[in-house]
Amino acid sequence: MARAKGKQGWRLDDEKGTYPALERAQKQGVKNICIHKGLPFPGDPEWWSPMDVTKAAKDFPSLNFLVYHSGFKGPQAGLEAAKDGFRKTTYIPWTSDICAWKKKNPEVKNVYMEMGSTFALMVSTSPLLAAYVMGMIIDAFGAEHVLWGTDSIWWGSPQWQIEAFRRLEMPEDLQKRFGYKPLTAEVKRGIFGLNAARVYGIDPSEKINPMPADYLQRLRKMYKASGMAEPSNTQYGWVRA
């Protein structure tokens, strides 16, 4: 563990503390390193900045670094920027930083931006902010390096997020001013799952074993026989009190 100002934390670019773990992962055949960056927990927020990913990604080009939450620090600053259509400022804390780094280092191809909770927070408060950040990430990393995520363990059923992303379009104003590309059906298919399938080595075109015609009926009978056929209708998810 690295230690600073009396608070514990660790960084991906710590050559003494973290690099041995990355080297071990490499030797064990682990390909994907998933790391929570953004949406800081209590304590020193700087431990959650995504900027330690940059050196590690360069030093370990055979590993993929999946940046959970896309390094998004939180919606407040973004909402302020979106109020006037990003005319006073276009800076989104932390996400803008790692996007700027990527544009200066186009040769780095092993960093992926994951949208868990980030998209939900933005689209539920400002669809314009959601479109802007999505456009910025795609512009910097490429659409093939954006991964879908919902954090449904906190939010409950992710269907509303899926529907929101299906409907989201890139405003013409953002396209003209920043050169952002339209959010086409092809781009969305990639983000929804095809990009992750490639990262995890899954062939989506592979034939899945067909389900026997009576399989569901047999499951229903087993469920009824178990004595638990009356559902509780309990919904699980995180709600801010």
C-alpha cells in the first residue's frame, strides 16, 4: 500500500506497490484489469482520479485497463457546464483529463472507458451532459473502447438505462462545435456489448445451444413443486434516503 498524508490508498502507477501485482497477473494470463476510477468514496478523493492509469497502461501494453465509471468525478461540475450548453467551460473533472491524455497519446490502445453509474447519473439529470461526455470519450478513445455498464446492484433493474441510451442522440450543436460523431445504431451495438465481447474473448456469433422445447415448462413444474410459487415481488436496488 502507498501512504500519503496519513491516509491509506494505492495507485496503479506505484512501481513498488502495484507493479508486482500487475506482473503477477500478466504471468497468470490475466488480461483485463478492472479498476474503480471516478465517483470517489469518502476520504481523499485524489485516490480515485484516473490519471494513475496512464503510466501503467504504457508500461503494461499487454494488459487491458477497464476504467470503471470513466473516471467521472461526479455530476455537479458537469451540470454547471451543461447549463449554458458548454459555452463557459467544457471541462468535466477527471474525465476531461484522461480524455486529453489519450488524445496526446493515440498509440495507447489498451484503456477502455466503462459507463457504470456514470451514464445513469448524467442521463437522469441532464441528457445534454450525457451526450457531451459520451461524445468526448468516443472522440478520445474511439467508440470501440467504450464499454456499457449499469451498476444495477445499486440502481435496480437497468432497463431504463438501456432504453435511455437507445433514445440518446448526439445534438447537432455538439457535432458542429466539437466534431462529435452521431450515436449510430452500430456505435450503440458496440457499446452495449460487442466491444466487451471482444475484450473478454467472447464470440457473439457462436451458436448457443438451443433450449429444449419443454425446458421452461419443466422449470415451472419444479418451481411449483418447491412450494415457493408465490413471488414476493420484492425489488432490489439502492435508493438514497
